[in-house]
Amino acid sequence: MRFSVFIPDNLERPAPVLYHLSGLLCSEQTFIQKSGFQRWASHYRIVVVSPDICPRVIYDVEKHEIEAKGLSCYVNAVKKPWNKNYQMFSYVNEELPNIIQENFNIDKDRQSIMGHSMGGHGALISALKNPGKFLSVSAFAPVCNPSRSPDERLLLECYLGDDPETIEEWDPTCLITKYKGPELNILIHQGKNDKHQRDLKLENFANACKKAGIAASINLEEGYDHGFYFISSFMEQHFHHHSKFLCDSF
Amino acid sequence: MRFSVFIPDNLERPAPVLYHLSGLLCSEQTFIQKSGFQRWASHYRIVVVSPDICPRVIYDVEKHEIEAKGLSCYVNAVKKPWNKNYQMFSYVNEELPNIIQENFNIDKDRQSIMGHSMGGHGALISALKNPGKFLSVSAFAPVCNPSRSPDERLLLECYLGDDPETIEEWDPTCLITKYKGPELNILIHQGKNDKHQRDLKLENFANACKKAGIAASINLEEGYDHGFYFISSFMEQHFHHHSKFLCDSF
């Protein structure tokens, strides 16, 4: 498994850490080359870890196969053949943080999580299924309600089977109605020109937050789409958000 | 011919313009996706134009052919078959600026130029061969003295033939000894871990500037290589430099 770790200069030790989860077809390289996050990680002195969880060699992009092959999806598979090794929720929430804690001088009590698109889904379910583990969570154009979105549901069914209750256990909009725990400190941005917005279902998540009485900063931005120019434009705001919970000095 | 134009919001009109020239195997896409220049172009309100001059379809990267095919080199070819269409100096210095002036509300008296690697060579020769045309010039790890560098010389000979005097007409270190004109306002950065530094010959250019009594800010940076992390790290300084000559308000 491949992951990137960005360690700013002049770091206080042990340092806070922010996990970043990539979108369905992206890798850690997309994030480190195109988002410009390094400037803000340096400014706020936060260690940033970005895993690539995608078994990329199998997926045939040219055939546009909607199969569970070669996609980044942050669930623990229960359906064969994926159930043996595709335990990505456990990897991102347990195995990887343990590796980071054992090898870098970071503060395990100060960690937050962010992600883009399906990685935004991963960030939200990580925060929702681990109350108190992450001090804050943010997402760019996250998949918010996959059980109500045909394409996203089909994808999750590849790993999870078609039992509705199982699917709902991995759905941020369903999970937030049952959430009990400390403040989640949620920040979300989505572009108004995002061609995936009908699949993302951010409005369902926003309504569920309101009903559950959970505060969330949810922002729709004029003129932006689903891509990396959108992400790099709002990266500073996301780091500023996380810094409020991760860093004493800001 | 393909080029990118970045137009900041809230622009004064007519606006100053900064040209960016890409390296040998890069295109305008590399620059707009990886350099993060947009933040600084917005901040200083400068229109940024980045051409792709590379006849890419012909070059076979896998064979590592060192031929004149598919490379970005900012000279006017005199040797067949390139002399017919490969007039890249004229394209970058005359044809493209005319297209920009005709189609965008820019101030032709406030333009500057920058570039990376072979594009840095292009920026320097553009400033040196057009006294007064560009108010400032900057380069990341530019090719500085190709007539004294075997690989770069071989490349230029593909377009220019092997007459030494002709080659020297396209060599920044040779050109600067003969320069007569207004202040050039040169800024250059190069990484100390740049594996191409023996080919770039920045020290020869620095010495020639000193001998000619021409001021230049030349900076060697510890720990940086030839790549886009280096460029994005110093992009702010380059925009700040150009803004001093392009913008009234900074």
C-alpha cells in the first residue's frame, strides 16, 4: 500500500496530523501534484498523510467498466472476492494511523480527516463511525447519500451486497441521524457547476444535519466544478478550518 | 497552436500581461495544473499567457530520441525541414502577442516574460533580443549557455545548423555581453539539487552579467531539484518581482 506523508519544517513535536482521502479514480499523486496543499500544511504546521487505496492495475479505464475493480471506496467489503483484502475503512482508520504513529512523531490525540468526492464520503463516514477520533472533518464535493443514488449504490453493492441495512451503515446521511458523540466540526464545499451534483446529494446530507441538530458549514460555490482547480481554490479554507481544532497557536 | 490565458477577476483594463514559456517536454497544461500560479496572478491582477509550442505528436518519448522532434525550443530554425514552420521565437515574440492584443484588453506597454528550463532560455533570449519590449524577465533553472553545453548545443544545431556564430546568437550568456538597452530586471532561481545544473551553466551567465555590469538577482536554493515542486515554491517571488514593473498599485 502506497501513501504520501508531508512533514513541514519547524514542526512542533509531537505534531497534529490531517488525513486526506482521494476520489474514486485519483491517487495520492493527484493530490500532492495538483492541490497545492503543501503551502497551507507548512503555514499551519500540520503533518498530512494521503493514502492511495486503489488496486489500480485491474481497472480498465478505456472500457469504462463500472465494477469494483480499481476504484477507491472507503468501505470494508463483505462480498466475495473483495471481503478478503478490500478492508479499506479499517486500513484508513486503524492500520494506516498505527503505521504513522509508529514511524513519525505525531500526536494521536490531534488528528483530523478530509477528502474529495468518494474520498469525501470516506472522510465523513470515518468521522461518523469513530466518534471523537477526529477533531474535525472536511470534504470537497463528497458522496453524501449513496443509498439514494443509483450509480453510487451500485458501486457500494459490489463490495457490500444488496442488503439495504448494510448499505445504510456506510451512508453519511443515514449515519448522521443516529450520531452520538462530540462535535463533528464539519466543513463542506461543492461547486454549483459540479456535473456530479445529482449523484452527490449534498442537500439530503444538509437536511439530515438540520434534523439531527448537528452544526455543519456547507457551502455551494458559484462557477466551480468537480475538479482540482475547485479543490485548490478552497484548500486554504479547509486548512484554516482544521487548524482551529488541531493547532493551539492559530 | 494552443495556448492558455488566465484572466483574474476585478482586473484593471487594459491589464498588464506576463508570458510563461514551458520546458522542453512540458506543455501549457503542466504549468496551469502544477505551478499554482493562479493564486499570484489573481493577487497581483496580471493576465498570464502560456503557449504550447511543442509539435508533440511526432516525438517518441519511449525511444528517448534526441531529435528536434516534439521539443519546445524557442528559436527560429534555419535548417531544413524545420526552417519552414519552426519559427518559435517569432511566434512567441510577435505572432502570439499580436493575437493576445487583438483579442484581450491588455496593455501592450506592460508585458513581462518568464520560463522554466528551456522555457527559461526562451524568456532570457526574448528579453535580450528585444530591448525594452519586456519590463522584466524571470526564469526557473534556465538553459543559460547552450553553446558551451554539449547536449543543449546538439539540440540547437538540429534547428540552427553548426555555424558557431549562429548558435551564439541564441545563447543568453553570449547575448548579455553585447546587450544595449534599458534595465532587464532579471530574476533567476535554481535548485542546488538540480541534476541538470551542469548543462544549465548558470554560473557562466552570472559571470557574464557581472562582467557586463548588468544587475541580476540570481538565487541558488538548497534542497530543490528541477521539478514543479521547486517552481511552485518560488512562484510567489517571481510574481512579486514582475509586479514591481508591471503594476502601479503594488
